[in-house]
Amino acid sequence: MSAQWQIELLNRAVGVMHTSTRREYSSMQCVFDHECYEGGWSVGSRYSYSAAGEDICVYLDDPRDAVSDFVHELHELMREHTGGDWKSLVVTVDGRGDAATKISC
């Protein structure tokens, strides 16, 4: 179930990205920075998309900050599954909706 739930969490994050895009896009990208500290954690994000040859940086349309919970839960599941730890997750989506991820330690 862990791998399937990881995919579901990524899909939820991509859903927030898609909702945040105001028009048809050729690509979109979000960098999620995850930090654990004594007694807590935080997730920051930098979101942008490309449309009609223009790069547009906007805030994620996520007033309840649900994507932070998705990213934190994904971080914890991946750490339990592989024992690895990452500080940054980059999610890129092309115009067809195909997503790719990259992590940085």
C-alpha cells in the first residue's frame, strides 16, 4: 500500500498545481522544500507554469495549505520505505499531464 499511497499523495499535489494554473499550460513546476526540526516540520513551495511562451510565477491556490500535509506525509512514507531523507521535491508536469519528480538531499 505504501507505494500506491505515495502515488496518490503526488496526484493530490499535482491536482493543487493544476487548480492553481489560470489557463492552459505547456508545463508547470513546483519545488517543495521540506524541513524537519525538533517538535515539528514545515513545507515551503515555489510554483510556476509556462503558457503561450510566458513563464508565470504564482502562489498555489491552496487556502487550507493541504499540499503541505501531502508533501510531509509523502516525505515520511518515503523515509520509512527507503530510509532516505530529502530536503526538496521538484514536481514537473508537461502539457499532456505527465508528471516527473526529482528529489534533492
